[in-house]
Amino acid sequence: MAVRTQVYQGLLWQQVMDEMKLQRGARLPPLLLLVLYNGEQTWKAPTRVRDLPGKKLTGKAVYVLTSGQTFSTAEEFSFDLKNLKRATLIGDTTAGGAHPVAPHRIDGHFFIRVPFGRIMDPTTKAGWEGRGVEPDIKVPAEEALDEALKRARASP
């Protein structure tokens, strides 16, 4: 499955390069691939964290470092862990990109990205679009790692 998703990623990037006519050296957009399985055979990979092999680090403090460069899916990860009280966010407020967008071609040279959904917490009805996710411990992004290490070393 891992090789197949890499092939899909390569094919998607090839399509982006063809459609957008990217120049040599241009940066490709990041991709987040999700696998939705609908086959007849039973999925054999673990689907719950507790079923994953290896030692579990339950009861340990989790720190997520954030900055103004933290965007989109990384923001959702931060937002969710903060609201579930599963991690302490350390750093700067994130960039504030929540709503998923899709490209719509205007003509042969231009396209626009139009939101097609709205992301928000089902309990609080809050989101982070346009305002970002506030860290629990606000420090400049350059100091976030040192702060997290200091706290991790001090926790049991």
C-alpha cells in the first residue's frame, strides 16, 4: 500500500505540472493522501492506535510546536489535540487556514481557489479560519523547541 500511495502522489504531481505548466525548479504543492478502502477483502492493517505494535507512551506529556508557518492540516492536528487536551501547544499562533479549497480554472492561464467546506469543532462550533490556533504557551517560534524540551525534561 505504501508504494501504491507513492505512485498516486507521483501521478497527481505529474497532473499538476502538466495542468499548471510549472517551470523547471518550481515548487510542487504538498499533498496529503488519504486511503479509503472499499474492497471485498478485510483490511488487515491496525485502525486503532492501541492496536499498533510497539511500546506505548501513554501518560507522557505531548508538546506540539506551532508557528505562523503552521497551516491547514497541521493546524487541524494542533487544534484537535489542544481541544481534546491531549497535547500542549508551544510557539506562535498558527496561520489561520482551515477551509478546504478547490482550484477552478478561469481561463488558459489563471485559476482561483474557492472554499467548498467549513471546518469547525462539533462541540464548540469554533474553528481557526482567518485567526489561527492559539498556543497554550506563547513564545516566539524560534524558542518553542527549547521551551518544549525544558518542560519535557521537568515532567515525570
